[in-house]
Amino acid sequence: MTVTSLSLSLSVMRKFDIVEVLAIVAFAVIVSFHVSGKLSGASSAPVLVDEDVLETVSKRYGTDKFSQGPEEWLIRDFFDDVRGGVFLDVGAYDARRFSNTYRLEHDLGWSGIAIDAIKEFGAGYQQFRPHSRFVVAFVADRDVGEETLHINPEDPATSSVSDAFTHLFTKTTVARQVPVRTLDGILQETGTARIDLLSMDIELGEPLALHHFSIGHYRPRLAVVEAHGHTRQAILDYFAEAGYVVVGRYLRADTQNLYFAPHDSGRSPVQPAVQ
């Protein structure tokens, strides 16, 4: 560029003073809101894109809960604290500690079946859970014989049919023979006619247990199932085949469990249990 042309360019260009700059910015903002309002047809401020469900339910129900994670809050949120439901709690564990169903029974009048392979938990159900029927069983694919449960003596919650899995949490495991039952067999024996909530946490045993559960007959309104990486796809496939969908509202709120509801469900209130 020659000196002459440079001088000419500089003479054409000039700096805007502060008043001109503010005027230009204000004009641009006004045009932007006008155009975006016409395109969206909205006259109000933008709505929240994604709700923090975990924050919502913790504020609604308080920090006091019995479940290990947010399961209790999310279950109550789904059912909107309806009273008198029926649960099937598989891998029920302690009557109160880490329980997904204690609050339902104690505060909301629910009743149901609590199943666990560790018989020692039965005393707590007898003392604190008068409307739960506690069944000692290793839930699997038959109603005869026994199965070996590998117990973590330090934390029974991580006991499993897989000794390798239990060893992830402890150096020493204790093998125990436990009666094998199917969910259908237990439900028929106890005379259970309906289920509103299915809660399942049996450390890798979920797919096998589910395949011997007549979900089409009992049609629980909500199923909360722990889903480890090794079993997650089998669990998803099972519920998809049964006409259930993942409840997307809870995906980010609970990363340990999957929540399923019937595809055609209107999430209508449960009917009170017959006592």
C-alpha cells in the first residue's frame, strides 16, 4: 500500500465517540429482542431449560431419608406421596437403613413383600415393619434347591452370587447356602394380587430374577432397579420388551438405578391396599 493510499484510508476511517457507540449498542439490542420475540412468539422471559430434579425433591422432602441414595425421594415424587400402595422390595436389606420402602410403610401406610437372602435382617422387619412380610430367599430361576451367597461380613449390602463381585469390597467373604425362589413363586405363595412399586437391588442378579417375574400380570406402576454396567443392557432390554420406558426425569438425579414405568401409563394414583 502506498503512502498516498494509506493516507486516504485513514482519512475515511474515524473513531466513534462514546455517545455514538452507546447508541449503536442500544439499537442492536432493541432489534435483537424485537426479532427474537417475533420468531418465538413469546412475550415473556425464557423458561428454565432443565430442572435440577435432585434439588427439587430434596427441598420438597427435606434431607432426612432412609434410602442409601435419592431413591426414597424419587419414589415419593413419582407417586406424589399417595397412601396405601403395595411394594415388592427385592434385596430389601435392613428394615430401615438403606431402605427404599421404610418411609412408604411407616409414614404413608404402604404394605408389601420384603425379600432378602440374609436371614439376620428378619428381626428388624418383625420389630419395625408390621405391614411387611419378610421372606428369606435367593431370588433366581427356580423354586427348589439352594444357591451359594458370598457374604461380605463387613457390609452385607455388597453380598452377591458372584464371589469376585463381593471381593471388590472386602478381602474375606463367607459362603452361605440360601433357599432359591422365583419372584412369581413368592408372590403366589404370599397371595399378592398387585404391585405398585418394584424395588430391586440384588448385586448382578437382577436380569435372572426379572426373567422369572410375570411383569405383564402384576404390571407395577414404577420399577426401580439397580443397574451395574455388566447388567444394564439386559435390564433395559427386559423392560423394553415388557412395554416399559425409562423415566427420563430421574436419569440425572440417580446414576445407580434405572426407573421404569409402563409406556401407556398415565401415572394415575395407586389404589389403597386391602388390609
